[in-house]
Amino acid sequence: MGSITNLKKISGIVIPKLSLVILILLAVAAWATPEVNYSIIITVDGLRPDAITPIKTPNLYFLLTQGSYTLEAETVNPSTTLPAHTSLITGVKPERHKTYFNFWTEGMSYIDLETIFSIAKKEKSTAMFVGKDKLKYLAKPGTIDYFKSSSEAPNSVEVITNSFITYFTKERPQLTLIHFPEPDLTGHEFGWMTKEYFTSLKRVDQSIREILETIRFEGALDETLIIVTADHGGKGKDHKEYVDENIKIPWIALGNKVRKNHKIEGKVNIDDTAPTVLHALGINTPSDWDGKSINEIFESQVEKETSDEN
């Protein structure tokens, strides 16, 4: 009887404590994690941060006031499309993913590392809309539900935009990469920061507005994390040199639980995109990734850190 009585006493003490601990952990997890249902990454190929102005790119500029941003993020070296996008979706630097080449054709092998798509596909739907065929290198079979490339066509910006709008309206992919090949294509032909460059960028700026309007119309904007960034900048008619004009890129995050009009204080690299997206979707990030989630952009995370300090 003594043993039974003691067990009851122990149970009476331990169980409530365990319950309280579990409740606290659940509350903290819910508080610290943004928990969005959708995430959309938009890469604007060749977009320099100083090309974002209220006159030339009013929609991109407006996003700065509506979300968290830095115009001092950095891409990889070499600052070319395929190495940069590989870091963007794998969360690791070129030294580890070994994608130094900037070409790919059908018949070549696909990426053999874990990506945000291979990780998210275990429980979420995925899609890619790109302007350059070589980005199919990142679409390892079994990881992408829907893939569309405009193959650098003159009307690529519009094709990509319309394809995304049509597919999102019907299928609602939960993780999407949208890649615009402009203003990079025009930059190589006429030069970065030229009149022609800004004319092509204006088309992208308009398309981003249409994409956001579609997400809002579908009632999904409050459930979506949107990140707008670039793979590299450009100087003259290329982006080969390791200089700020080529390396510095914008990084803008927008969402219901993202701090508004917040200039990010910490350093941001392109490989931080993948862990930030997974964190927002409530998916664990591989511990060995180089990139880290940019948690300061999330209101819940900032509130938690402030509470912990107090």
C-alpha cells in the first residue's frame, strides 16, 4: 500500500509538471515559427539593388515598405546563374555543391544534393517557372510537381507570369520558384543600368505586381511568404568580376508575419534563402547547411527574443 500511495503522489506531482512543460514547448514553437502554407521565391536575373527606385520600379520599391529587406545581400562567386540558384535552393556554398558550371542540357545529370524541393516534397506540392532551360538542372525528378521554362523567349516575362497565375489558381503549389530571365538578357546585349535594361526590368516589376494581386485575389496572401531576390548584378555587359556591382543583390521578404518596412540588420547571403523558407513552412532545416534562417524578419521570432531577454 505504501508503494502504491507513493506512486500516486509521484504521479500527482510529475504528470502536471510534464504537461506544463509540453504546453510551454508547444506554445513557444507556435510563437517562434511563422507557419505559412505557401512560399514563393522570385529571382530576378541580373537585378542590381541600385536599380530599385520609386520611379523606375515602383512595385519592387513598394515591397521595401511592406516587408523586410536588405540591399546589401551577397550572391556566390562565381556570380553566375546556375551556381547562384544552386546555393539558393541547397543552402550551401559552391565549395560544397561544386556547381561552378553555368550550362545544362537534356541528358546531363541533375543536382544530387538535398534541396528545398526534395525536402518539402515529402509533405508539400512544388513547382518551378523559369526563363532559362539550364535551371532544369535543379528540378531533380520526383521533387517538382510542375516545371515550366520559357526558354529565353522574347516574351519570357509574360509567359512565366501567365503560367504561374494559371497554375497557382488551379493547383495552389505550396513551394514555388519563379525565375525571370530579365533584365539579365537585356543587360548582356545593351549593358546594365541602360535605358534598355530598365525597360526590360519594368516588365518584371509589372509582373511581380500581377503575381501579388493574384495571390491576394485567391485569398492566400496572408498565408504566404514571398522572397524576391536576384542571382547576381551586373556591370557593363557582364557579371564576371568579383565587384560589388556583380556580387551585391537585393533580398526582400514579404508576408503576414514578416516585419514591415524593416531594414535587415544582419548579413544575408543567397544561401540563407532556403533555410528561411523551410523555417517559415515549419520544416526542419538540415543542420549542416551553410545558410541560416533570417529570423529577424519574423515578428513572432523578434517578440520571442525580446521576451527571453526580459
